[in-house]
Amino acid sequence: MRIKYFAFVVLLVGSLVGCHRNAAAPEAESYEYTDDYGCTVSVPTHPQRIVSLSPAVTEIVFALGADSLLVGRTEFCAYPPEAAAIENIGGISNLNVEKVLSRNPDLIISGSMVPQKVVRQFEEMGVPMVCVIEKPHFDELFANIGKIGGLVGFGRQADSLNAVLKRQMDALDLNRDGADGPSCYYVVGFGSGGNFTAGGNTFINDIITMAGGRNIAADSEGWTFSVEALMDADPDFILIRAEDSARFCQTAPYSRLSAVRQGRLVALEDGILDLQVPRNIEVLRRLQRLFASK
């Protein structure tokens, strides 16, 4: 873990200002935390009522064993299945502020989808809200786990979880260079609304590459990708969320892709690849076996 976000009160003994820490000094009730958007917030040292506004945050909180602290989550926080028992406060972009406040949170943790005007609303109401956003590189998953662990008071558990995940990665003996691997395309969106995928500056691209695949959109820095470029590349594998797979296969011109016709369309459960979460290790393992079979 790169950075631990903890703060402790330093008590001064006599006239020895700043020289000694009183061993019996009580822990501070709150500390100043600067989140991923550069906002400095006073957050409780040991929060007891947390609302998560991010599926990734919710999943990590459960992985840390801190789920008993959750009193609210969004309708998109569907993993693990046990998250369904947490009070549903609704959507993210259309966040119901009153519903969130009704949970009496002492800390709100969000991702990148919450509008800044909502962040300001909670700030004006004196409810601490911090943003932990998904990062462009896979290895930053460990930093996010560390940040969330520190925020919820489970720093040691975050260290342990990161150690386990890193051991699992070491056991995979990852290539980390998919230059000679099978070509691959990840479907974020398709059809009349536009074609979207994960470009080279995303942790999803890192996962594909580490598993031994070659992302045909690696040279793209945004999320848009033309259907013409997709059809020309005709990748060996198509990765897509399971709920979108049937419609993709039945929609022209995608139905003409070799991966569709030859059964190399890989339907993935929601969140395993499109969220930056511990389950990324599982999808790494699956994709590594899949790409090696080509």
C-alpha cells in the first residue's frame, strides 16, 4: 500500500513541544483527508454508518469484511449478492440526496459518477463525502483498496487483502506483454448510440495485455471506437457483459465478426472487468487460459 491515510493527535508533554508522543494519548475523532479530486474533508477516524455511492467501493468494503458498517448503497451495487440486504438509496447520476441523508451517515464514499453539485450539497450539509475513483492502471487497484481500508478503519485488513491478491497474481505468472497474443475487443457500448470500448489508457487494457491478449483499441485514448475499425480488425475474441451478449450477436454488422460466428465471444458477469475490484484477479486468470488456447 503506497499511502496510509491515518492521522493521530500528538499531545505535548510539558515544555518539550513536538519532541515526544504521549503513550496514553487518545485517538482523534476525525482527521483531514484529501480525496482523489483534491477535496480536503474532515472524516471520522472510526465511521460507524457508511453510505457507498460506488459499486466498486461497495465490493471492496465487503472484501475487507467491513460490510457491517454499510447503511446505504446504490441500485448498481449488486456484488456480492449480500449487498442486496443493504438499504438501496437509488441511482447515482440522479442521486436522491434526501434518501441518503435518511440513513444518517457519518461518512459517504463515492466514485467518479456522482455530479460535483451533489458533492457540494453534502459539503454544505456538513456530511463528510470523499471520492475514490477508478484509476487508469491495473496496479492502482491496490492503492484504492488501501485508501478505502483506511477510510473505513480497516487498514490492516486492506494490507492483508492486497497481499493475498498479489500472491494470486504471482501464481499466474502473467505475461504482461500481449504483443504477440490473440487480438481482442472489449464492448462497452454498441449500436445506434455509438461504439465504445476501453482504450490504451485504462486498467481494462492492462488486464487484457497482462493476460496475454492484444487490445485492438490500445492506440485509442478515449472510449469511442468506430464500427468500421472494429470490422476491419475482426478480432480473435470479443469480451462483453453477459446481459449484452445475445443482442450483440443478433445485431448487424457485429453478427458478421469472426469471433461471433466461431464462438469466441466471451460473456462476462457484470463488474468483473469493468470495475476496478478484487475480482479483476479472477478475470485475469480466466482470460489468460482463454488467450493461451488460441
